[in-house]
Amino acid sequence: MKSQDYIALDEKYGAHNYHPLPVVISWAEGCKVKDPEGKTYFDFLSAYSAVNQGHRHPKILKAVRDQLDQVTLTSRAFHNDKMGLFLKKLCEFTGFEMALPMNTGAEAVETALKCARRWGVEVKGVENGKQEIICVEENFHGRTIAIVSMSNDPDSYVNYGPYVPGFKRVPYNSAEAIEKAITPNTVAVIIEPIQGEAGVFVPDAGYLKAVREICTKNKVLFICDEIQTGFCRTGKRFAWQHENARPDIMCLGKALGGGIMPISAIVADYEVMKVFTPGTHGSTFGGNPLASAVGMAALEVLEEQKLDENAERLGKIFREEVAKIKCPKMKQVRGKGLLNAVVFEKGFEAWNVCIALRDAGLLAKQTHGNIIRFAPPLVITEAELREAIAIIKKVFEEIK
């Protein structure tokens, strides 16, 4: 079968809730992928940062194979011999006291929201049903009913009402707006330290630190959604570390699964996590032995290969070199580490640029029409990065 045959099957039998770039990936390794015809491409999306360790990392593949010969699923009705080791590793990696494993990023956010609401009643003393959570404009935290109730993106929320109450939305990058929105019923503030879906929007220096201070002063939980920015993507293990703005709850996912399977979690200290008691939250698959083995290997790869340092160093090269490209439609290059975006002038349609990049051998995806996100696996070498930049340069210089 050829690429177009696979695309035709997707379109015939699958719901049309995505508009993917017309390319089929049938093989992948490191930072490169191939289509059924054998053409090779640089992967500059990394499954929205779920493949920080690169495609099919040998250490993670070995962990999968070894665990398949033992046990894959027990449910949380029993203990297994891998989950505790995984949670210990995750707590040591993140610097928090406790972890609660789930499966998808959206589940991690839902878990954080539930934790905050319960904490608000049992610790802060807010009357149940009156808890308020402050979120920000242009956020993207997932696709559940509760999460889309926080969104101001019509594609995410239109016709999904009635919406979940208890959320108050304020402008992003304004600590003052958050402070003004706080009431005695506020239990948490949830933000992305860098907004990925909004086009890699990096807030002003000092924003995260100010939000942290405001939450502390008002006895409000600070929830950091690090699902896309975490695990070394921005040049630190977690993006909040750029300002030492340690959250009370951190939502994790994507790269925690090492590009192999969905694994997510929240981490927090005991004083927050203690609100969960038997029966109050759970998941059949969360913390399963196979996921735990994968998660441990994924974390070890990040540590052993110092992928935070690689992302920091190569990210600077990427932004410096791309900013030099002569392209009159290009207005800004922004990002941190290897989470970057090119912003074109308003009204510019970047889809055709993504098609041209594909034809030249590089896969990237637009967001918000005029923005292209560039986020390769963190295992990319400098030589590979410069080869990819040459492709971007050639395509951008041909933009009319």
C-alpha cells in the first residue's frame, strides 16, 4: 500500500476530528521518520513533545521487552513490583514527595483539578460547590468536558455545553489579573509555564515567580501544567525551574511515556496529596507494570543523556540561526530550549509552508494559522539540527 491508500482508509473509517499533514509515517528512529515510499524526514513535532527521548530509544524498547515477559497489567486492586519503583524515581526526578499515576495528559489535569477542589474544602475550608479555579486565556489543557469549560478556543468548546462551573478565566502573562480574580473561594490557579498550542507563547520574565508568590500569599494552590513543557523540553527538567517558581501540583504526561505509551501523573507534596483516600480517585491502567517500566527507563534516558543540557544548547542555536533567515513574512522566532515557534505576519496562512517543508524533508505543524511550531526530539545532534535548519532556510527564503 502507498501513503495515499493509508490516508484514504483514515478518512473513510475515522472521525474527522483532526486535519493532519498529508504524510504517512511507517518507520521512525531517533529524530527521523520514513513514509511507506521510503522518503526520510526530520521529525520537528515529536508527537507534541511526547518523543523527547527520540523514536524507539533502545533503552526504553528493552524495558518494554523485558516487562512483556513478566506482567503487564494488574489494576490497582493489587500491588505490583514496578509501580512503587517508578513512583520513587518520578518523585526523585521532580523533587516532590508523592505521585499519582494516570494515563493521558488530560487525566493528569483532571486529577489536579479534583485534588485542588477537594483540598479547597478539606484544608482551606471552602464550602463544597463554591470552589473556584483561575485559568488563563488561550490555554490548552486537554479535551474533557471540564477542561474545555476552561477554554476560550471555539474549536474546543462550541456545542459541548452545559459547561462545568467554577472556572474563572483571566489574561495570560498578567499576574495582576490573577491577583484581582482571587476570592475567598479560590482554591487554585492553573497555567502552562509556556503556552504550546497558543504558538509557544513565552510569558515575560518574572511572571511565573509572581504567580507563585500570589498563590502563597492567598493560600491558593499553584498548578503547573508541564505536560508539553516538561521533561527537559525547555532546557530545564521543568519550565518552572527557569524562575524557581515551584508549583504545589505539577501535571505530567507526554514524554513520561518515552514515545512508547501514554503515561501521565500529578506530583505534589503530602500536605496536598493527602486529600486522596481509598475510593476517591482511580484508574484501572494507571501505574500498570508495563507503564511503570517504561516510565523508569524514560526518566533514566533524560538523566543519562543530559537532554536538558542538549535542549538548552541547541535551542539557542536554532533561534539564532532561524532569526537570520531573510523572509519578509517572518515576524518573530521565540521559544525556550527545543520548544520553539516561528510567527509570521497576521493573516499569513502557514499551512502551505508546512507542505513545502514536508516536500523538502522536514515535518512541522502550524498552529493558530500563522505560527509554525518546531520541536524536534531532544536526542537530535548539532549536525542534524544544522541540516534541518538548512531545509527551513531554503523553504523560508522561497516564501513570496
